[in-house]
Amino acid sequence: MGAEKARSAEAFALERVAAAAREVQAASTSLKTHFAEEGGRQPSTLELARFAAAMQELKDARGALDLLIVGGTDRRSGAV
């Protein structure tokens, strides 16, 4: 993979992590409203599922970025 392609892959991976983090933050903020109120209602299944999906995407995105970074480091150092 050329340096330009590696940079674009890393940029894409970073954007994926950032987008996933924003979604986790939005889902978390939505859930907080239920716990901020005295006697607030339980979050809906959809809200909980949104948060769980956002967390999973963040985990997957970070894993993909880690693989890119580790793979890039291994290639540059000559390690197999």
C-alpha cells in the first residue's frame, strides 16, 4: 500500500472513530435525561439499543484503527 493510500485509510479510520464517538455521546445524552429527573421514566428499548449499537460501532472502529496502526508500524519496521 502506498503512503498516500495508507494516509487515506488512516484518515477514514479516524473519521469512523470520531463519528462513532459522537453517536455514543448523543445516545448517552439521550439516556441521561431519563435519570436526571426525579422519578423519570425508563429509557425505551430503542434508546437502549441505539446506545448499545453506538458502543459496538465505536469498539469496532477503534479495533480497525488499531489494526491499521499496528499493521503500518510492522511494515515500517520490517517486522513480520
